[in-house]
Amino acid sequence: MINWSEEKVRAFQKTLLNWYDQNKRDLPWRQDHDPYHVWISEIMLQQTQVQTVIPYYQRFMKQFPTVQSLANAEETELMKAWEGLGYYSRARNLQRAAQQLVDDYQGHWPTDVHELQQLSGIGPYTAGAIASIAFNQPVAAVDGNAFRVFSRLLEIDDDIAKPQTRKVFEKVINRIISKERPGDFNQAIMDLGASYMTATNYETAKSPVKAFNQSYLDGVEAHYPVKTKKKRPVPVDYFGLVIHSNQGYLFEKRPAKGILAGFWMFPLFNKSALAADESMTETSLIQALEKQFHSESGLSLHLTKVPSKPVSHTFTHQKWQITLLSSRLSADADLSFFSGNWIPTSEFENTPFSKVQSKMWLAYSNASNK
């Protein structure tokens, strides 16, 4: 897979690290090599851009400065701190891992890349990042940047969408990585992939390692990395119910597992589950929803459509389109058979909401103020 001589490997390491020393990004989690700082930043950076993460990271560190404080945090407090970052299972796994560190490791971090993966939510990439940056272990940290950079440098044709391809890249990078400065090496690859070797609009002609980039030298850089296209998210249509009274708005808690687990949200109803047949109009669907809601909760609603565009939100495998409906209930309505409660607007600041819930509230608020 790699035909570089030892001399070429050393030349690449020197070129890359010299460039990194002069041009590395000034990021708050790079001020030291604390494994807790490395870990939190890497989990936040999954599926999220650096500039978005910076203020979240800074606030998170003020609120949870140590593993112990994270392990002991109230779930509501933790989820509120994470609000807006998405992929909320990451936050729950952070706390589980913090509790493992406190309970099973007496607060001491394992330094072995394989043992790090025993902690909740830590996969091969994050383990490699922690081991190399915090503990100077010469192990690869293979993320999207590493896939992109090394597939172009070495013309690796393996499909990076396939899980087994990670092993190919780990083997290659472990052969090339600097044994003296593995953490800086991995971070230099991250910076390279975020600057001169981005997914699109890359500027390899200005790259510090262009002389080592075989795909650039061969004029085939656009072919790398090799990646099969993901399936498009499946569209799912919902009704979102904005039910209000003098006590506030009616929310229900999402199930403990699945999408947006544990979050308080406006009640959602899948349109297709309401449809007896394909010929049902939206008016008929709303009438069917009123009947279903009454049979399940004992609450009688008169639903009217909120004059706003459907709220759109895309997850990895689903794309939600939510049509908002509103209704008013008496503040003393019997909620005995409803799996939720009133939340006044004064409590919104202290209640962790998902991004899609925030979108629904914004759409409703804008429509109500017109």
C-alpha cells in the first residue's frame, strides 16, 4: 500500500510538522495536552464545525471543568449545555464515560488506545486522538480529514464508506506517523484537511506537502477519496401540536431510546399512521388526529393549522417535515392519561430543547406575531 522509503517518510514528517509549528490553528483545547480537554473537544467536533464548537467548548469547560463534575452533573443541566449541538447521544455517552472513569479507574485515564475504547462513546478515532495528543502514543487518529489527506497522498482506492477501510488507513498512518510527536502529527493532518486539502475547493498547489501528493502529481486528485454515496434520508411527515393554556404549553417527553431520546417536545404524530387510505385530505387527517388524541389522552382538541411553512429538519436517516397545528385547552384540563405536562415560557430557558423543537417554537412564535 505504501512504497515510501524511510527517508521519504522522515522528509514528509519534517515538512508537515514544520508547517504545523508555523501555521497551527489557535484553538482553546490545544492550550495543553489534558486528556479531558482533548476528549470533550473531539466528541463535540463530531459532525460539527470548529467555529460552532469553540463557544460550546468554552462554556462547557466553565460548567464542567473536571471529569468528576461531569460525572455528577444533573442530566437536565448537561443536556441544556449541549443544546443546539445535536446528536445528543454524544452528551449522554460523555457522562457515562465520565462515570466509568470515576468508578472504574478512580479518576485516572487509561493511556492504551484499546482500553480507551472501553469507555462509553469512545471509538477508534477518538481513542487515537486522546492516546496520541494526551499521552504521546504513536497511533493513528483516522477521521474524515485523515481519509481525505492520505487517500490523495497515496492514491488509496479503498472505499472509505466501508467500515473495514479504517484498518487500511490505520496501518498506513501508523507506518508514517512521527514517533516523537504523534499528537502534533495527527493534529497537523486535521489542519491540513481543513485548509489546503478540503473536500471541495482544495488548493493543493499551495499545500506544504504537494510534493508528496501522488494524486496531485498524477492529475487525478478529484478521484479521491473513493466513497460510495449515502442513501438519501427518508422523508417522514408529522403533525406537531402546539397546545396552550394559561399554564403554558403542553409538552411530552420522548421515549428513552430512539431519535431525540428523553427530550421534552410538542406532541408529534406521524401523518402516515393517521391515514386510513391515500385519498385522505389534510382536513380529514386532522379530524382523525383529534379523535385519536381524545381516545389516548381523554383530551378534546379543536386543531387549527398554524399559518407557517412546515418545519423541516434532517437527521442522518430521516428528513422530518412538521406541519404545526394549534389548540387551546383549559388550564385545569385533566392530564392523568397524557404522558406530559405544562411548561410555562418562563421555564424554557432552563429546559433542554432539541434543535427541531426550537425550530417549531420559532415558526409558531413568528406566525403568532404576524
